[in-house]
Amino acid sequence: MIGAVCPSDFTYLPAVNGCYKLVLYDLAWYDAGLRCPALHPKAHLVVIDNGNEQAAITQWLKSYEGKGTITTTTATSGDWYIVTKLV
């Protein structure tokens, strides 16, 4: 997958060559997973496979800090920040 094929509402992360979308819903993990295909047929909840992907996603999520949508430093039990990834 390359950035040119990411849907316009997804963000291309070149460090991991993937398309990601942050979605904020108050849903259980299972229900959130069911919601992903409604966003895009190939979308699923992100599963971080390695340190490189973790670093790229963390850096990307930090761009949302202070904008009233997410904090990457104070998540509490039961709070899920849903990131979808295209496969």
C-alpha cells in the first residue's frame, strides 16, 4: 500500500507504509471492531506489530494532543482510542 491509494479521510504514515484513521467512539472493543468495515471495507482495529509501527502511531496521535480530541499520555482503563488501519 502506498500513500496515493489511501482514502482521503485516512492518514498515510510513510514510516510503516500504511493508512490509518483515528475514530473516537464510546464503544466496547468488540463493537468498535464491528464498526470498522462501515468506515472502509478493508479497515480493522489496529494491531501494533512492532516498535516501528508503535513509534509511528504514537507520533501521529501526538498531533491530536491539545485539540480537545485525545491525549496519548493519560488514557484510563476502559478508554479506547480506536485507530483503524487498512490492510
